[in-house]
Amino acid sequence: MICEESAVPPGIDCRHDVPDRLDVRYVEMYRLDGPGGVSGERFVEVCVPCLPGHDARVDEAPLASMAPLVQSLALDMAGWLDLPYSLFGHSTGALVAFDLAHELSLLGRPPAHLFISAQRGPRLPYAGRPIFALPDGEFLAGVLARYNRIPQQILEQQDLMAVLLRMLRADFTLSEDYRYRAATPLACPITAFGGLQDSEVSHQQLEAWSAETAGRFALHMLAGGHFFWQSKQAELLSLVSIESEGLSTSKTT
């Protein structure tokens, strides 16, 4: 098994000073050297922020504006970043991670690496037909047309769907109505991931992330669509491990 989670891995002390809004887990990562080959293993501390309007903070209003969102996240995280760290964001989360990297850099806590997945370069406008401002029925139809990932039993629960639509509308607004604010490129390397069959984000749009770093850029394309990571978790974690160690120095596709 490539990725194994545990509350407290053997030999690792659990942190007790983590803010309530940050969910900390320990992920065991392996580096794959080839077909069937495994080389090296290590535990990585993974911090998953809980956003307003999501999960345990579902009673809060979700934030559809990037600046206050990343400012809030940065304040929650900055005092806890006493070790080198990387940021990873998928889809809308890639844009959040990018702006968060800049915000934390301003606070004197820059990331060692930024990993982004399945998202256009931040200087590019949204290329499709925006749906974030549509009425609820049309908005939901647009979400289902793109991803069709909401189970029927959830769709039939009106109260739950009202909460879900509020959350989804904020997320789609962050992505579709994103405004570029970065003054300078990031100092850290950026690694981008994309799905070869992703109809939402193209290879060229992923390449645009190369303009956002003064350091090294790498691009890896994996088999799958917009949610390629679900079937390529082992390969993705292996590449993240390699890039984190600085073992890959050239742009790859």
C-alpha cells in the first residue's frame, strides 16, 4: 500500500500546538524507482486547513473572495510553520495555495515548494463559460454537466443541497472569477500536475505556471481526467516525494 495514514506514526511525536482549524495527519510516502520498484520511505506531516463553510466549519459563511480567505489561512498557519514546508493545491485549491504562498512569504514564512494540480496558470482568464453567478438551478446543472459527482441521494435532500450549493458557489467563484494579484514571482520551485484526459485544463494552461517562479519548474502529466489523482495516487505521491527532495531538475511531461 503506497499511502498509509496514522494518527501518530511510530517514533514521531504528535504536535499539541496545532490550531483547531488545521487537521494534521501523517502520510507514509514511498519513492517509486520503476515498475514494481520502491525506494525509500518517510513520514510526511500533512496539514489540511478547514475552510469557512466546509466540513467542521459548515455553519460559517463560505468566503468567495480570495484575499480575506488566504489572509485568514496565513494567520492560522504562520506561527506553526517552524519547519520547511510545501503547499499543494488541486483545482480551485491550486489558486488558493498560490495566493497563500505569496501571503506567507510576506509574513516571512515562504514555502520550500509549491505543488499545483489541475488548474490554469493564475495569469490566464477562465476559458470556459462561468457559472458561479447563475441562479441555483442553472448553477447546479452546470456543476453536474462538468463533473457529475453529486450522489443522487444527496441531490434529493433539499436542506443539504442548500448548504452544498452555497459552498460550491463560493468555490467556483474563487476559480472562475480569480484576479491575479502577485507582484513578483515566488522564490520557491513550482511543480504542476495535470490529467492527460482532463477536458477542463490543458497542457498549455499548466505550462503557464512556469512564469510564477524564479526557481525551477516541472510539469508532470498523468493518465486520467480532472480528478486523475484518485486513480494515480501512488504515482502522484512518488513524484511529490522526488520533487520535494530536488531529484528532478528538468521539465517533464
